[in-house]
Amino acid sequence: MNLTLKVWRQKSPNAPGRFITFQADGVIPDMSFLEMLDVVNEGLIEKGEDPIAFDSDCREGICGMCSLVINGVPHGGHKGTATCQLHMRHFKDGDTITIEPWRARAFPIIKDLVVNRWAFDRIIQAGGFISVSTGGAPDANAIPIPKADQDQSMDAAACIGCGACVAACKNASAMLFVAAKVSHLSLLPQGKVERHRRVTNMVKAMDAEGFGACTVTGSCEAVCPKEINLTFIARMNREYLAAWFKGK
Amino acid sequence: MNLDAKIPSGPLEKKWDRYRLEMKLVNPANKRKFDVIVVGSGLAGASAAASLAELGYNVQCFCFQDSPRRAHSIAAQGGINAAKNYTNDGDSIFRLFYDTIKGGDFRAREANVYRLAQVSVNIIDQCVAQGVPFAREYGGLLANRSFGGAQVSRTFYARGQTGQQLLLGAYQALSRQIGLGAVKMYPRTEMLDVVLIDGHAKGVVARNLVTGEISSHAADAVVLATGGYGNVFYLSTNARGCNVTAIYRAFKKGAAFANPCYTQIHPTCIPVSGDHQSKLTLMSESLRNDGRVWVPKSTGDKRPPRQIPESERDYYLERKYPSYGNLAPRDISSRAAKEVCDEGRGVGSGGLGVYLDFADAINRLGQRTIAERYGNLFSMYETITGENAYEVPMRIFPAVHYTMGGLWVDYHLMSTIPGLFVLGEANFSDHGANRLGASALMQGLADGYFVIPYTIGHYFVSAKQAKASTSHPEFKKAEEEVKVRTEKLLSIRGRRTVTSLHRELGKLLWDKCGMARHEAGLKEALRKIPELREEFWRNANVPGENQDFNQALEQAGRVADYMEFAELLCLDALNRRESCGGHFRTEFQTEDGEALRDDQNFAFVSAWEYQGPAKPPALHKEPLVYEEVKMTQRSYK
Ligand SMILES: Cc1cc2nc3c(=O)[nH]c(=O)nc-3n(C[C@H](O)[C@H](O)[C@H](O)COP(=O)(O)OP(=O)(O)OC[C@H]3O[C@@H](n4cnc5c(N)ncnc54)[C@H](O)[C@@H]3O)c2cc1C
Ligand code: SF4
Ligand code: FES
């Protein structure tokens, strides 16, 4: 099939950007979206032009590196699918596809479709962990954990830190990402010990990074490639409130 | 070259304790005087960087992704082994040790493997304390499953995302140290050379992938945890950025490269669908717990799988290896798949595939249980192929997956360059000629959490080295070399894309040095690789400039190293005139087609030493001496 691509191109963080149109011909349905872009880039390089910059690494939906807004939807809008796993069989001959980077104040553009997501890492550094050092841990079976708690914790822990939730939100809020980490850890007995400190510090870091407020529109959940549930945001709000009362 | 493995004396099970008792210690107050560079933030690198910082060392950590959390370890699916014997099925440290040695076809170093099995139990404790949500039973205790090459259930897992959860545990520990200022993290930064002063590793030269800036970083020791080099084959299950660059540059600075030809081809991957393909996707080996592998009995049977009656199917793994069946080790399962496809019994378009069928398991356990165990793998399969594996069997085929070879290290995990340590997939030490499933995660974390924190201190105290500074001429020289090379890549402006050259190299290696190798083919590869390399430097098209975010340049640098390294890989394969584990030389096989080892002549580690651009590398041999185990022919029948 033959496609028309409208791709956001921006030379550097402060340079102005704009959409440039490319033709992608002979696209095969079995290709992934990124493989389609690879082929376009091969063509550009052969013509001596600058290839389109975009991030990816694992190409199997787990590293969280890929990040494209496709036709206005982060990761392209297929349930539980990251950009790298989106396949061209979902498009049809003659389609025009717009491709943009994540857009959020806290995720500045580096080049073309590549953004800087270090703000997420700083939030984790502020408290997204259990404070244990290597060595001296008790036997792994010393504390039984109800399967339901472990399952729910795992649901939250599945977050790949891609940032699609932020890109989808009209306020560019990072609540789903932060709530996923807070819930993952506080659902486990090991993580309960410092739960109040954790949520307080993480929320403080989130606000400092310039992410917007959450008005629970649910647009984050809809695009999340790991289908992280909105209820985790409610859980985090409860945790935060409890921490706040405790702090008073 | 001195290949002293520095294995502590005494009985096998006492060596590590003894080492820890006899090693020299750095006093807590002095630790902050030592700087350590850790290159890599995968399981090995992140666990090392975090643990060393916790001890008080000053750590600088590098990775090429935009965040340490994205290292390739994140993609591991199936699980991690540990000799906990929670299932009461007869596991023990010795059994895990023995299975690993045997799985590696008696080509790994005994003392290192025993230590690995010993510390495996601490890893699980550590990870649970960090909040890794391993799967549990209804009673609240940890669940286990079995993996290829073992007859006990010792694999811990977190759905199909074990690597992700373990890495997030290590990443969180690392993040805590970054937050405390004990680790300085350099994401999107690629190490391009190791710097030696007076023969000791004293730092690295790196390129900032966003700005193109080339900088020097000094330290008292350098730890490489840069992962495997499977991407030399172009198509593999590895992430796109995985590379040989870091360890290959260290090799060129004098670190011996051990067993480069030991590569693992994983039996259960989604078959190739076309030329555009950028990577291959693994379907976790854990699927072989419940899936049955088969092909039609007769060649050219093109009926849809469900229309082929039981009596006309060949469950070849169950037939050939009745006691391990579908759980035969990877090298054996991969070769068996190749064999049936070579006979013309392969399935799918192109005939390069076999079925992995869940119909029996679904009948026995119900679709729900299967979905619970492998749901994410089934949906991944459907995303890629458009097929529903609950209804039709999966089609799978072997693909390059893991590299057992790597930089040579001694018992301390130090390379032949003093002060240069190598951890995780980047070193060679624990898996011999074939790695068992769920053992790489174990090894990466063992190295990072439980080995390097001890051995690095011993080095600091015994080496008594002066502090280095980046103003030293050796740093300037290395920076200059990196700049010249970068400029050279950008000045070729030829007509072929780097990808097309890489693809050609990969195809050559896959054909001549893949699942089956023989002398004539290897010699042909050794003739063609230099030609391809010459074309690369004459005709590659690397667009853009250095002072920029330039992904084409990054890729070109890595492929340039593959163009040299591929030769080393084939040379090693040619030199090893025996079959062992993943290294199968068609000239050396038993009557029923199994790998035929030659312990008389090849029970050694091949360690290659760089001799300069014009000369072939020199081979050194570390004999493999087994004190505890007897070398036998592997049998999984
Ligand atoms: C799809 C898949 C599934 C797997 N499943 C399992 C499993 O179930 N069980 C199991 O035990 N094993 C599994 N493995 C193997 C296992 O995941 C890897 O061997 C292991 O994670 C490697 O860890 P590592 O820390 O050594 O390296 P990696 O995780 O590869 O990390 C390498 C690090 O080095 C950095 N780096 C590399 N080069 C440079 C450079 N030049 N400059 C700066 N930084 C650099 C990278 O940024 C990265 O941070 C699997 C592998 C694959 C591919
Ligand atoms: S919550 Fe979902 S969308 Fe947001 S970072 Fe995590 S995986 Fe990505
Ligand atoms: S490239 Fe890793 S999630 Fe898409």
C-alpha cells in the first residue's frame, strides 16, 4: 500500500518545527510502524537527506523508549499497544498519517520526534523505591503476600514509563505514571513502611517538573500501552491524603 | 598474556567464603575516596552501580538509552533461577551448579558457576525486599515454574515480564542513589573507549548522543556491563541498540576476548516475515512447559494444522528426547527445528517454522489457566502475526538470542586489564557453550549485587594506584582517536546505507556461522568479511554531522565494530574443531546427530588477544579443570 506521512520535523530544542510531507510506497501489512519509518529513512539517506529522528530500542513494547503521536493519538490508539508493536495491517492504501512527538512542557523536544523524559526519572529518584540496600534481606518467603495484592501490585508495576499518559492529557499531567509506581510499592508489605514519605516526595517532584493537574478525564488510561487502570490514581490520592493528615 | 583465573584454593563449596574472608577490605571512611565508572544500566550495571554507591564509592554510570530503566534486560520474559528448593523437588545449590555446567556442555569455569549457584538464593531475597512482585500461590508464598535443561522447578517469574520487574528493582535502587547524589548518571551517552594509564584502566571516553560532545571521565576502576553482541547477526531478539562496541574497544586496548563463537540460538521465536524486518521477537521458553512442538510427518504437507490428524504429526522433541521432551535445552531444540525444516517439513510460508501447539494444554487446564500463565505472550503473538494462538498453533523458528562469549574475566570478574571489570552478558564466565533459560538474569544480578561489591575493594587495596586525572595525555589521545574516527565515518558519503551493509554481514554470519558451521563455510566468511568491511569504509553513507543528535552516526559506529568483530567470531569458530553447546560444527557430530565434544583437545577457554590492525589476534588458552564434576556426554534422552 502507498501512504502519505505528515511528520513533525524540528532540528533542535529551540528551533521552530513544522510538518513535512513524505511518501511511503510499497508498505507491507506485516511491517511494524517503526519498520515502515525505517524504510522511509533508508530512502532519505540514499537521497542524502537527514533521516527522521525517533526513539526506539526493544521494539517489543516493553522498554518504553518509542513515543509517537499517530493521527493525534499517542501510540496510535490500539488497545494495549505501544508504537513499536503497531502493525501496518491497521492502515489502508491511500491513508494520510500525521506523526508528532509527545508534547508536554516537562518533555522538551530534542529533535524531530524525540523528546527528553528525564523528568520521569527525577520523580522516581525523589521516592519511587523501597529504601533497602544490598545484603541482609530476609528470606523471600518470610512474609507471605496475598496473591490478590501481588497481582494488583503487578498490574501497576507493568508501567513502562513511556509518557503516553502525559502526552494524551490536556493538562500534561503525570498522575497515571506516578500513581502506578506509588500503587505498585504500597500494595506490598515491603513498601508499606515508607509509603507516606514516598507519596509526598513523589508528588512534590512531579509538581516541580511542571506536569499539570489531574482532572480525571481518563484520556491517559485510554492510550496506556500497559492498560494501567485509573483506579490507581484514586488509590494514590487516598495515600496522599493519609500522608498529609499524618504530617499535620 | 597471563590468564590466571585466581580461583581460591580449597573445596569448591568453601571457595567463595574463603575468598571473602581473605580478601582485603577498604575501610568505610575511605570508600568515598574511590571513583568507579559503571558502563551499562541493565541488570548487571544497575545492580553494581547501586550496590557500590550504597557502600560509599563515588559512582558514574552510563547508558545509551534516555533512561537507565530501558536497558535491554527489561525485555527478558521467562524468569530467573535460584536454588531455593521452595518446591521441595530435590533442588540444591549443587544441582543448580551441575545443571548449569552440564547445560553449558562442560565449557564453563567450575568455581565461578558454583558461586553463581550459591548467591542465587540471596538474589531472590534481595529482589523481594525491593518490591519485585514475583508470582505467588494462593497461600502467599512464591510460585515457581520449570525451564529448559532442568528437571526441577526453580524459576521465579513475574508474569511474562520478569526482566522488567527485576530491572525496575535495580533501577529503583540506582535511582535512590542518584537522588542521594552518590551516583552521577549519564543517559544518552555512549562509551567509545577505555583509557589505560600505566596498564591500569583509569577511565573512559564517551560521546553525548544529544550534542555530539566527546568527553573524558576518570576513575579508579572501570566496570563494563554493556550486554551482549547478538546484533552482529543483524536480526536477533536483542534490542536495536545492543552492541559490541564497548567490549570490542576494550579488546583493542588489550582485554582478552573469550569464546566469541559461543552464541545462543533460541528455539522459540516468531519466524521472519520479510526483508524489512528490524528484529525478531522471542516467545518465552516458558511456553514449552505447556506447548508441544511438532511438524507434519510427511514433507510438503500444506494442510492447515488443525486438519492434520494426530497420527500424521511428528512431536519430534518428545520422540527424540523422551525424558526432557519439549524442555530439551535450547541448542538441542534449535538444531532439531533446523533439521526438520531442512528435511522440508517446516511450516508457514517459506517453510522456516515449526508448530508450538497449546491445544492439549487448553483441553487439560482450560483456556483461563493458559491465559493466566502466558496471556501477554499470546497477545504479543497476535499483535505481530495477526493470529490467535488459542485457536491455531503458534509458528516458531530459532533466532539469535544470547552471546555466551565476552571479555575474559578471572574469579574477581576482572579482565586481563587490571582495574577493568566486566559483568553480565558482556563477560564469558558462567554459561560455557550454552546458557540455560533463566540463568542470564541470575548471573547479571549475582555479578552486580553480590560479587563486584567485594572484589572491587580488594583491587583498590592491593593495586595501590595513584589517582588519575582527565588532563593526562592518555585521555587526550583517546579523545582525539574517537574524534578522528567519527569524522572519518561522516566523510565517506558513499552510496550504501549502513543498514544494508549490516544486513549483508548478518546474513553471511547466519548462513556460515549460525546454527551449523563447517570449515569451508567459515573460511568463506573469513574471506568475505574483510571485503565487506572494505566496502563499508569506502561506500557507506553516514549522513549528518557530529555536533548533533545523529542516530545514523551512532549506528554506523556500532556497525563498524561489528565489521571487525565478525572476523574474530568466525576465526574462533574455525579454530574450535569440535562441537559443543551452541557451537555446532557439522564435521563433529555423533551418529545420531548430537554435538561431539573433544575434551582431549578442546577443554579450554579460547582467549584472543588483539595484535594490531594488520595482524591476526593471538590465541591463549585457559585450561578447564573440573575438580567436582566429571565431564560426560550430555544426554537429554
Ligand atoms: C527477548 C529476551 C528475553 C530474555 N529472557 C530471559 C529470561 O527469561 N531469563 C534470563 O535469565 N535471561 C533472559 N534473557 C537474557 C537476558 O535478558 C540478558 O542476558 C541480560 O538481561 C543482560 O543483562 P546485562 O545487564 O548484562 O546487559 P543489558 O541489559 O543489555 O544492558 C546493557 C547496558 O549497557 C549499556 N551500554 C551498552 N553499550 C554501551 C556503550 N557503548 N556506552 C554506554 N552504555 C552502553 C546499555 O545502555 C544498557 O544500559 C533474555 C534476552 C532477550 C533478548
Ligand atoms: S502509565 Fe501507561 S502511558 Fe503512562 S508511562 Fe506508564 S505505561 Fe506509559
Ligand atoms: S521500542 Fe521498546 S517499547 Fe517500543
